[in-house]
Amino acid sequence: MLLFQMAVHAGEKMGKNGLKDTDSIATPIVSGTTHWSKSSGDLIAFKEGRRHSFEYGRYGNPTMKVLEDKISALERAESTLVTSSGMNAIVATLLALVPPGAGHVVTTTECYSEARAFIRDKLSKMGIKVTFVELNDMETLKAVLDQGDVTLFYTDCPTNPHLKCIDIKLVAELCHRKGALVCIDSTLASTINQKPLTIGADIVVHSATKYIAGHHDVSSYTRSHVFS
């Protein structure tokens, strides 16, 4: 019951000193790209980090902030960033955390095909080492990690489309011993069935047009990656 209450109420402002006070039960959709301050003092406080507000759509949006806070609550995450597409979230995560010319990504032979293709075809052209392992071949994973240069491990759990699962807790333990991060695409589980951050993962990726939306009717502008 608590999980469902969080899904409904987490992140919601409901007129409580929000940027745009409202008594609407549903969070209003703020479509404007720019936001104003009531005074120069408020603007200065915002710029100095003493006042929370919004400035421009690229940096944040009140409606999207509610969604981000809601996903953070459901995932037990430190923060959430909503991006324009699922692949955007995956690409942004990989490019932000894996250094060109020095990074090493380990992924599984079975994971989302577009992510696998990006890792194989694009990251390798950036001087990033890529290694593929079978989903539950822990011995091979240990051998690769023993090289000491793995930056990040990435896979789906459950996998798309065959719904195979990996032991996230074990993988996280193995990777963290060698200083590698763990990123799990948890799209096909949703937060109802799995919370990777609570069992060792460092980053979680969702395509919110899938099960996390409930009815497969969310627009393509609401997908996310979640950070512990």
C-alpha cells in the first residue's frame, strides 16, 4: 500500500508553496520555457542557491520536477534526470561516466539491441574499450574485472525482450571490488517489481513509455535515468 501511495503522492506539490500554487489534484502541465522572479532579490537568491526556483526549460521544469521526485521516491534514489528519450538516457549516462580514450564498458550479449549497438559501434570509435559477456557468466565477468580497467557494467534486468534476469547484487559486489560502476536498465520490471539501487546498482535507467507508465500512454518526452 505504501508503494502505491508514493506512486500517487510523491513529488506532488498540491499548492504547498510551489512556484505555481494550485489546489489541483493533478499536477498542472507547465508548458512555458521561461520563468520570472518577483523581485531582483529573489533572482539574486536563486542565482546564489539560497532560493529554489526555475529559470529556463533546459535547466528544469516544474512539471518534470514532480515526475523526477516521484521516480526518485519510488526507486529510493538520490536524484533523477528525465530526458527526451530512452536512448538519450542511456547515451547520456555512458558518455557522462565513461571517459573517451580510457574507459572500458562491460555489457551483456543479451540486452536492449539499440543500446548494444551504440556500445559496440559508437563507443569503440571513441577509444573506449568494450567487452561483451554472457548474461550470467560470472566467471568471465570476474576475469574481465581482474584486468582492473573496467569503468562501467551495463545491462537490462529483465532483458528486452526475453525477460532473463541477472543477479544484480552479486554483479554489484564484483564490480565495486574493482571500482566499476553498475548501470541497470530496469524498464521491464518497473519500480513495482525491482529497485536495483537498493541491492547495489549505482544507476538505473527506465524508458517511461513502458511499464512504469502503467498504461503505455505516456509521451516520448518522459524517460529517465536515476542515480543513487
